[in-house]
Amino acid sequence: ITITDGAVASAVAARCPTKAKEFATLHGIDKSYGCYHDVINSPEVDVVYIATTADHHFEWAKQSLLAGKPTVVEKPMTLRLADTNELIDLARQNNTFLMEGMWTRCFPAMHKLRQIIAAGELGRIVYCQGDFGWKFPTNNLDDRIWYKESGGVTLDIGMYCAQIGRVAFPNAQLKDVRATGTVKNGVDYSVMATVRYQQEDEAEDGLLQFAVTGAANTEERLVIQGTKGRAILDAPFHVPERLRVSKDQGRGETEEMVYDYPLPNDPFEVWNNPGSIGFYHQINEVGKALKEGRNECDSYTWNDSLEVALIVNEIVDQVRGEGK
């Protein structure tokens, strides 16, 4: 937040007042609260970021919207498509900003990729493939990743891959979702998924295929293949700094262009996850949308959230159903 265009962290809340105070002191935040209601109702807070465990996202996002506060919800927005729909309907009725925190969509490399696809530089998109995996803490079954309702690999990182469908096939209709995988400790552990899209005025369906796993740290690269060439977001694609575009010049011959978007100098040395300084892109976009009086962020709209929620729900149901 300290390197963004005018945003300030003005308050933080946690269930434990001591932890909230410690966090505020560490990061130079003026106020801390031991109750989420207090930060939601604070007149000094312009935007609320809901970063509880996923099983509490719906409850507190709803409270924030009912209080008329512009709200950003850590992904997944909710655990169920119906709940995501309810929050979006509430934001629409109350004329209040709401965004699911898909920060990946706010990176310059992602904006460039969408421009290239929209301009037809890759031709008709045939398929896209991606992967994302990190080793779950198998020695700590109390970790949030093993929560039966909100844990598992799909609800943790599956949306990073699932959201690529609306990037690659922006005008297509979701056709079906097919997934298989393994279950560990009652939650989905490794998943292979294929999503089909009915492309407008095209005889062939577009395909999104991806793997997510809690068993290994994967390469995490994304490839989008078109009839005229391909685009690759180098690892880690969820915090993309390099986009490579290869245009076919004939079989086995390509012309490659490389677009680099390095992250800014990082004033903070220790992060829970690599590349977290990249959140500043999302913070800037939220601020811009609010200044312009918009209730959605163009980079990740309500329709994006709804489609990804549907895909994620389908994958979880199919894979956990197999594991019974």
C-alpha cells in the first residue's frame, strides 16, 4: 500500500485484539480493532478488504456491503456460486463497489495479453494450458488448507487457472467442466480439469486444461495457443512479469517478441508468498475505479467471478465425489 497512488492502510481488525495491534505496529497502521464490525463501520475506512479464511468471506463481505462500504474480497469470493450471486446482487442493489481479489488480472503483462488476443494477433484461440502447485503442510492437519468445507487445492489456487478461460475466450459461452483427481484428508489434493467453451461463430470448441496440486511445487507456466501463434506467461504466471509471444512464420519457424514488466523495488523484506508486492497493481485499480464512480473493476468483473465460481464448484464436487 505504501507504494500505491494515494492509498493508505488506516485500520486493521482481527479476532484477537493483541494480534491486530501487533500487525498495526509492525506496518505503521494507525488503528487496530478486535472486532470486524468496528473496522467495517469506521468512518475513516473507505474500502474494506476481507482476508479471513474462505469459510467466512461471505458473512463478512455481506456485512461490509450492507454497511455501504466498497469491498474487496480475497478469493474465492465465497464457497458457493449461489452465495457469490447473492453478494453481487447486494452490491448492485446498494450501488456499492465489489471485487473478488483476483490480483493476477491487474498485472501489466495480463493487460498486454488480453490486448494481443483481442487484436487477433494469435488468430483463433485453440486451447490454453496451465499448472499451479505448492506442497501442502502434511504434518499440520489443523492448517486452513485441510478445512473440510473451505480447504483443498481447488478453492485455494484453482481459480488462478480457471480464470484464464475468460481471458482466452472472452466472447465464448462456458460449455462444460470435466475434472478428475485425488483426495487427501477429505479435500481435493491433485486435480486435472478440462473446460470447454463454445466460441462465437466457430465450429470448434475452445479448450482450457490445467493441473493444480498440493503434492508438489510445479513450474507454474501458462500457454495460450492460437492458429497464428502462441503466448506464454513465464513462471510464476499468477504474478506475471514476462510475456512471450511467438508468431508462426511457417512450420518450425517463429518470430518471438518478449514483453517484460518487472515488479517494483520491494521495501518489505519478508512476505508469506513470493511476489506479493504485486498487489499494488490491484490496489491502484480499485482506487481508480472508485474515483471514477464504478462499482466493478474492469480487470475482474462480476461476471468473471460468477463463471469462475461455477467452474471451481464443479471441480470440487466432481473430484471429492470420486474420492468418496
